[in-house]
Amino acid sequence: METLKDTMLVGLNGVLELIWPLIMLVTLVTTYPVLALWRVLRRLFTFPLSMQDKVVLITGASSGIGEHIAYEYSRLGALLALVARRGEQLEAVAQKCRGFGCKDVLTIQSDMGDEEGCKKAVDETVQHFQRLDTLVLNAGLIQIFPFEELEDTQKVRSIMDVNFWGYVNTTKFALPHLRRSGGQLVVNDSVASYLPQLKNTIYNASKAAVSAFFETLRLELGSDVPITLFLPGVVKSDMTDGKAVQPSGEFATGDTAVRRRGEAGFGLFPVFPTPALARRAVAAARYRLQRVVIPSWYSLMFYIQAFEPELLQLQLWSQFSGKNSPVKKTTEMLGGGLKAPKDFNFKEGRGYKKEE
Ligand SMILES: *[C@@H]1O[C@H](CO)[C@@H](O)[C@H](O)[C@H]1NC(C)=O
Ligand SMILES: *[C@@H]1O[C@H](CO)[C@@H](O)[C@H](O)[C@H]1NC(C)=O
Ligand SMILES: CC(=O)N[C@H]1CO[C@H](CO)[C@@H](O)[C@@H]1O
């Protein structure tokens, strides 16, 4: 039964629904120029953090974005703790870091998909260096298949474990050390956290969770431990090369990886080179920026998603179907490491409008 009070509350909310957008619009128009000016001034008058002899812990450091972030910090004189599951590859990266001038690199073979692994990464770093200044959370898994192909959701729990819980648990273990050193958090989020991307349901959800978690944590920590979220668009990495979790829970390898890579439709967007991405992400962290989209043109899509989601959906659907699927065409045209195999059949995309 609706009470009189309920009716009045609904009425009050109704009034707000009418006038609030107007108030917001006026606020946006009046405050935006001031804020834009403040951002420019802040950028001009803030000195980037010196990384000389600072201890940086990087997860997912054996390849792709994490690897290049390690090189970037090496050039800046930081001391590194590199974490990944693949020990040999990690050693090779560490060797290159030394070549770039890093004075001390610790490699930690660990799985960020379980709690012990997260704890081990932080503990061994602090044991070795006696401190921790920057935690770069970057390890991640992706899936490239429609949700309905999945027989058992248990099989893809690993994505949420690594991409979300791994980040949360590592943050939990690292925070006391970061507080002590006046350190900072740097987090690899993805534009997938606000841009829907077909065949990436769980991945997309894990990224949205990361966004929500760290934006909230930011409010709690204030300036004690600054948080920089970087949101890469399509970047060349093992992930965009098709190394993805399968409906079976296994990793895609060989031909399957190549097929998955083609199916992902990553090829529609021009790939952003990984070293350049790492440079921008590290610069953003040194300026303690809160959130950077790299490359920045992706951020415009955020407004489309917010105000005209139908438009974005239309574009994504058309991308995956039809005779002249732009995915197919641009993938072939661009190459850039994302080239589909010659005999790849783009029409096979399951669950989408099939060609008659
Ligand atoms: C995170 O910690 C929780 C609580 O201890 C644990 O249940 C979970 O398995 C951990 N997950 C990861 C990925 O570390
Ligand atoms: C960081 O994001 C990019 C782009 O989404 C991805 O290729 C890379 O592997 C990332 N790591 C995680 C954890 O998403
Ligand atoms: C943040 C977020 O939810 N992003 C997208 C994840 O994917 C779904 C389904 O495609 C979209 O509706 C979301 O906008």
C-alpha cells in the first residue's frame, strides 16, 4: 500500500526529474571552463614525481603493457619488482630492464588469480626493498566469445579472479606500505569499462568493477594515496593477439587464438603502440592524474554511450554482420599484428544476425 508520504516522495522525485537535468546542464556549462583552466594550470605548475630509487611493483609484467611500463620506469631510475606467472619470460624482461639502467630488479613468479599469489608479490617486494612506492596493477585475462557459448560460468571465474579480485586483494596487502611511503596506485582499466564490446561480457564486467572499485577507493583515500586509472583502447598485447580464456576455461593457443583474434573485432580500431601507451600511462601517474584514456579520442565515445547508446549499439552490430563487415575490411587493411588469416570466415560469428 502506498502511503501519503510515498506519494509525496514520488512527486518530489518527479519534480527533480524535471528540473535536475536543467540544473546539471547549467552547472556543466558554467563550471567547465573554470575546471579546464585549472587542469591546464595544474599540469603546468605540477612537477612530475621523481622515480629515482623508488620501488615499483608491476603485475602482469612479462609481456605487453606491463612489460613496457617496466622499461619506462627503468629509464626513470626506479627499482623494480616484476610479477607474472611465466618465469622465463619475466627473466628476459628483467634483463632488458637492467639494460635500460635499472639498478635492481626482483622477479616474482606468482599467480594474481589467488590470494596467496597477491600476498606473495607484495611481501617479497617489501622484504627485498624494505619499501613500496608504486603499485601498478596490470595483470589480466580476456574472453573473446559470446556469453551463450559458455556452458558453465564457473569456467570463466578466472577472469573475475585475476582482473578484479586480484586487484582488490593486492591493493589490500599493499596499502599499509603505500601509506607509509606516501606512494601511489596505478591501475590498468580499459575503455571496455564503459564501452560495450561484443563477446567480452565477463571481461567488460570485470573492468567496470575495477572502475567502480577504484573510483570509490579514491574518495576514501583522498590525497594520501593517489590513484591513477589508465584506460587503454586497443593496444597490441598478448590479449589482442588472441590469448584469451575459452568457453572451456582453457587458454586459446595456435589456430584458435588466431581465430579468436579475428572474431574479437579489435581490428576495427587502429592499434595504439604499446611503448607509447606505457610512456603516457607512466607520465599520467607521475603527474598524479586521476583518469586517462589512451589514446584520448576514445573518451568521446563515452559521451555517445551516455547520451546515445542506441547509436553505439547499431555501430557494434553492423561491425559484426553483413557482407561488407567493416571489421573484416579494416582488419585486412590495417594488419598491424591483428590481421585475420586469409581463410577466416567472419560470417560465422555465433549469436549475431547471420547472413541469409
Ligand atoms: C581475494 O581474497 C578473498 C578473501 O580472502 C579470497 O576469497 C579470494 O579467493 C581472493 N582472490 C584473489 C584473486 O586473490
Ligand atoms: C590493459 O588494457 C589493455 C586494453 O584493454 C589490454 O590489452 C591489456 O592486456 C590490459 N590488461 C588488463 C588487465 O586488462
Ligand atoms: C560499464 C559497462 O557496463 N560497459 C558495458 C559492458 O557491456 C555491456 C553489454 O555490452 C554494456 O551494456 C555496458 O555499457
